[in-house]
Amino acid sequence: MLIRLLPLLALLLLSVSTFAQNEKVTVKRETKTTKGNTTETIFTATNESFARQTIIMELNGGKYRRPAVSLPVVATLKPGNNSLLRLSDVNGAPGYGYTYAQGCLNTKPAAVTYLLPVAPGKNTRIDTLSNIETTYFGKQRPENWHAYAMEAAQGDTIFASRRGLVIEVESREASGFTSGISYTSSRTHLTLVHEDCTRARYELFEQEGVLTEPGQWVEAGDPLGRVSDGKAYVNGTHLRFSVYYPNLTRETLKELRKDGNYRYTNTYVSPVFASIGVPQSGETYLSEHPEGLIFQEMSKRQVKKWKKKREQ
């Protein structure tokens, strides 16, 4: 049987992601001779992306004093330059290979309260979205799957639910055919990364309606963009929202590296929203953006700057 999935179906979020290999992370090896004629080899990594990345680097050959850190090296890289490894008493510098993935090692989501990403004072119906891979392609349900459709009108503003850094703005049209099912999808999404390394994905912006860009910090309650026309969807015009993090641990990375399958799963977070808690599917809620929650992840200086900006 052929089923055609137009955009009216569930959220086309992939529960499995591939390692990013587009040279956002590069490793440099430098060999030095100290004053005592001891040879050292120093490895550094440069992360050219806006978000943190996790690297796994293996050594091959060479002779050196056993380093204090465990091998292979598994580390989370902040944007910019990072120290990786220092080897001493080197006799023949070892070869090396590395792979990296978006996200942090051993992410632990913080206990924060999210704002509904719709305008304060507005009522919105919230529906729970199914996962298309599970529903139609027979794949395992992602861990703690939570994704929401929030009722809106075309042109409504989408707001940041939490303080974060914009790391991705992308418009994508996708289509495919597998297991007797064809699908098409057209949407614009934005991804924020939070301080605890979780990520929030906002979807269904107007194609030219995003108000921010990668590399920009936004505060909770800041406008992100405008909702697109969604008449073709079962849920009508709405925005889509989910919070997740790449589930990266030393053990899983080593196993994935060993079998050459550079894939990892995303774990989803069940957000607790202001004045609501965890929403129930099909219920309508009033959006509130209390200042206390807007400030919950800000420093005193950032709060002062926020207040000054709104007084202008």
C-alpha cells in the first residue's frame, strides 16, 4: 500500500543523527624539544562551529611516556582553540585519527522552567506529535520522546523558551520513498543550544520570517521569527517545539568508533512550562512570560542590560 505523507503528518525529526564531518573541527600536532632534550608532542583542536563538539581521537604507533589521561582521548570542545593531549619522552611521534559529533559528553539537563514559545497573554492548544520514524518506518521510539505542536496564526511571533545560542537556521524541502511510503516536507527551523548543552528546535517559520541568525545569543522571551501558513497540516497553522540532546558517553562513542558506525541517538527532554508544568495533549493553555523566569539563567549584568534595552 502506498501512503503519501504531506506536511500534515507528524514531526519529521530524526531520532538518529550522523557525526558531523564537514571540517568544523581540526586537530593539530606539534612536536617540541625541551631544554632537557626531552621531546614532547602536543595535540590541540580547533572548533570552528558555534556549538560545543565532542571528539574521540586515537593514537597509532610511536613510543612515549603513558599520559595521565585515558586513551583514546574523548573530550568536549568549546568553540575556538582547545588543548587535547600532551605526550612526553616521545620517540617517533604517533599517528592519529579522530571523529567528532555535535554535543557534549555526558549531558545532564538542568532543572529549569521554560516559557511557552507563543506570545504572553495568548491561549494556545498544545498537541503531542508522534515520531514519523516510529509510526511509519518501524524504528524504535526515541528515548523520552516529547515534541509539541502549538496552535498559532500565520504571522504570529515565535519566542525563545529559554536563554540560548542560535546554532542553526535552515530551510529544507525533503521528499523520499521507503517501505512503500512516500513523503514530502517543506519547513524552516531554528535550533538553540542552552548552557547545559540541551537543544531546542523551533519549526514552521515563514521562509523569510526568521529574526535571528547563527552565532546570536537570545534571552528567554526574545522574538525568533514568524509562523508560516499551515493550512495543509492536520493541526492547522502551528509551531513545533522540542528539546533534546545528543546522547554522547565515552562508552557509546568507543563502541561506535570500533564498528565504524558513526551514529548516535538523541534523548528528548520533557520541558516544564511556566504556570503549566508538563502540558497534556489536546488541552489549551495561557502563555505567561514572568520576568523571574526570563532572568533565571542570566547574570546580574545580563539582567541589567536586558532592563536597560527595554527602557529605551
